[in-house]
Amino acid sequence: MNYKKYLVLFAITCFGSTGDALLKRGMNDFGPVDLHNVLHVVTALGNPWILIGILSLIVFFASYLIALSWADLSYVLPATALGYVVVTLLGKYFLHENVSALRWLGVMLVSCGVGWVTRGPSLTVPQAPVKEQHEIA
């Protein structure tokens, strides 16, 4: 089961990050969206980068649901935060964004936190409610 757990978390990290980067790439082609004409963004669905990004995010969502079916939310969400590292790398090298040293420091702090969380159990067993016993005097 251990390899399956890491495979699903890997899929969540990769597909979520890739999907977000692809959406950003497509919106760079599309240009700014005016808040007075929000429906204009529907035409962005014709952009191949956006379509592939949406498909990637669908795989992310399916993987996320799988992880939530066998692990606590308090485990899955922090474990998937490793995606912040991947998104930052994609932003730097795929989208050619300028990533400051302060942002890299933040990514490293997130990575340390992710490492801490994933070392614990993925599923905690709920404790049975404690029944109060009244003493008869």
C-alpha cells in the first residue's frame, strides 16, 4: 500500500502543478480579462494550452479524491503542498517568470513542512466516545 500512497500523491503533485502552469500559459496567450466582460473568458477554452491544462486538472481532481478516500484531509492537503515546489519550478523554467530569493525561501519552508507531515500516519483511527459513568452514593 505504501507505493500506491506515494504514487497517488505524486500524481496529485504533478497533474495539479502542470495543469495550473498550462492554464497560465494559455491565459498569457489570451490576455487580460475585463471584469465587465467576464464571459469573454469562455472563448479562452479554445486555446489548446487551456484545454490540456483542464484535462490535467481533471486527473489531479480524480487523484485527489482517491487520496481522500483512504487518508485524512489533514494528511493529504499538506502532502500535496509539494506542488508549490513544482509550480515554482514550472514558473521559473517553463513560464520564464522571475522568482525572487524570498519566494524560493518560502518554497523551501513549505517543503520542510511537507516532509514533516508525510512522516506521520496517513489515516488516524477515530476514538470511541468516552461514556461517563455516574457513581451511585
